Amino acid sequence: MESHILASQLRRPNGEEASEVAQKMNEANRALNLKCIELLQLRASESLLEIGPGNGAFVADILSMASDISYMGLDWSPDMVEEAKRLNEHLVEQGCAQFQQGSSEQLPFEASTFNKVLTVHTLYFWKNPGDHLAEIRRVMKPNSLFCIAFGDRAFMKDLPFVPYGFNLYDCAEVCALLRSCGFQIVDTYQHKESGLSNTGEHVDKVINIITSKV
Ligand SMILES: C[S@@+](CC[C@H](N)C(=O)[O-])C[C@H]1O[C@@H](n2cnc3c(N)ncnc32)[C@H](O)[C@@H]1O
């Protein structure tokens, strides 16, 4: 797949290629997502919002962390929302998982709704990240936890699809951004992994994971 097409699919998977791209993302990002889920320290009866879950490959892992978790996945790709609903049909029917189309720029939820918010590999695509973070803060309950994961600029800058619309950051920049939006940093981690990139090449990945609270 040409780099500009892959970049556009990673931003918002759609059409014929969407399923294949989502499958590759799930394989490439599995270990990272499982690490983030562990860091969220989910407790019984908590509610979690995931922004940009793609086809929702890790929802069962999230729900397995504690009893009676309620999961909401919000993705701006209608194709991903449909696929996530289909792949997680049993969890949707049981009433523990829901998927909606929408953007974190304007979250379709009331203030103080969620105990935990997670977003993995989405920040690059946000035009005004402060607007998204303000919305995330609005829907978080007091003392709730936000986990954001993104590839570090130093690792991402040479990937062939990055020139096509990716905004890159390092950990210090995102910590400063979070603080300016009223978040308190809880912890920062570097997830390092050797594996396949979305283009199928072997890469040494460096991913920042930041947990913060309001
Ligand atoms: C690169 S994929 C990452 C998918 C998954 N989180 C993972 O770790 O493999 C980005 C996904 O987030 C969605 N997305 C990006 N920014 C978003 C936003 N601001 N609001 C809702 N969905 C968003 C895209 O449609 C896509 O499904």
C-alpha cells in the first residue's frame, strides 16, 4: 500500500482496505494496548471510554480486568464502528460494550461520565489537541485516570507514512500539553518493542505512555 494511502487509512480506516488495515494495527499494537490496559488499573463497576478503538480488538481484554466494567468505544470512522460492533456482538448484546461514531473534539457524553479514558495511537491526527484534551477532561469523573499512548517523535519521524498528515510529539511536549489543559501527570512510561510496523518492516518502536488525572 502506498504511504499516503496507508497514512489516510491509519487516520480514519474506510472502504475496502479498512478491515485489512485494522487487522494489521491490532497485530502491531497488541502488546502496547495490553500494557495500557494494565496501567489503567480497572476496578469493579468502573466505566471506560476508549477514543479510537479501531475495530475494538481489545475490548474483551479490558472487560476481563474487573467485574461489571462498562465500555464505550468512540471512533470517527463509521466503518470501524460497524466492524467493532460486529466483532464484539456478544459483548454488545450482554450490555457491557457500546460503540459510537464521533470525535473526541466534541464528545457526545455528559460531563463527569467516565472513571477511565484510554486512547492509543490517535494524537497524531488531532488538529488542535488542546480542544480534544479539554473535552476528555470534561467527561472524566473527579479522580479518574486518562491513559494516552503515542509513538515518540524520534522513532516515528523516519516512518514512510508519517509525512502524510502526522503531527509528532515527544513525552515532555505532551506532558506540558496535558498540564496546560488541567491534567496532573501521574506517571510516564516508555514502551519499547521490536516488531513489525504498519508497513511490514522490522522496527524498534519507542512508545510513550502517559497516565494523568483530573
Ligand atoms: C492508528 S488507529 C489506532 C487504533 C487502535 N487504538 C490501536 O491501538 O491499534 C487510529 C484510530 O483512531 C480513530 N481516531 C483517531 N482520532 C480520533 C478521534 N479524535 N476521535 C475518534 N476516533 C479517532 C481512527 O478512526 C482509527 O480507528
